[in-house]
Amino acid sequence: MKNNPSISRFLSCLYRHTQMYFDRQLQPYEISYGSLAFLMVLFHHDGIHQEEISQKLSVDKATTARAIQKLVELGYINRVVDQCDRRAYQIFLTARGKALRPQLEALTRKWTAHLTDGFTAAEIEQSFRLLEKMSQNARRFKNLL
């Protein structure tokens, strides 16, 4: 490759444009791109502990607490004290939160289709495989710091 391009530059560009796209598309629901990841975790793990959400998303507990509070205020989720461990909270989607799933998943598919426009099926598969591998490397490196 010419001039040793920085992967970080491309990832940063993708992140910024992804954030702009979702922030614009999510306005009717009064949520931002930052809230999307928390909802997506709950779509697959309803009732998960708040601390586990932080771990799954690799974010600190304060960030999770703020996002959870915002989603509670909007009526998308409920925060319930765990009956087995009164120090922990389980997070559940409300009916309003569950109703968002089809729209949010459709937005995600649409954005993925935009990003992979002109790719062959093999290129799309390879892109996902390589990005997943980079993510694993990043998590592993982060733990070495």
C-alpha cells in the first residue's frame, strides 16, 4: 500500500459518519447513537445485569449508568434490583423498548448496505472477518496497557 495509510484514520471516518447517520435517524425516538449499543445488547440479553452491559460494550460503569438512566426516563427500559444480589441491577426492555427492535435493526442493516455498496458477497464476508479480528486485537492490546 502507498504511504503506509493509517487504519485509525479510516476507522475514525467510519465512526464519525456512522454516528451522524444514526443520530439523524434516531431523532424521532429521542435517542442518540450512544444509546443504540445499549438497546442492541438488551435486544439479545434482556434482563442482563447493568455491570455486564458495561463489560460487553467495553465502557465504564458511569457511562452505562448515564445511558441506562436516559433510557429509563424515555420509557424504553426498566432497572430492577436483582433479587439474588441486592447490590446489582437487572435491566429489562419495556414494551416500548421492545417495539423499537425492528426499526433499529432495519437502520443497522440499511447502514451496513450503504457501507458495503459495490462489494461482492465474498468481500463483505472478508470485511466482517477482518474487522472482527481487528476488534479482538484491540481488546487484547487494551488489556496490556
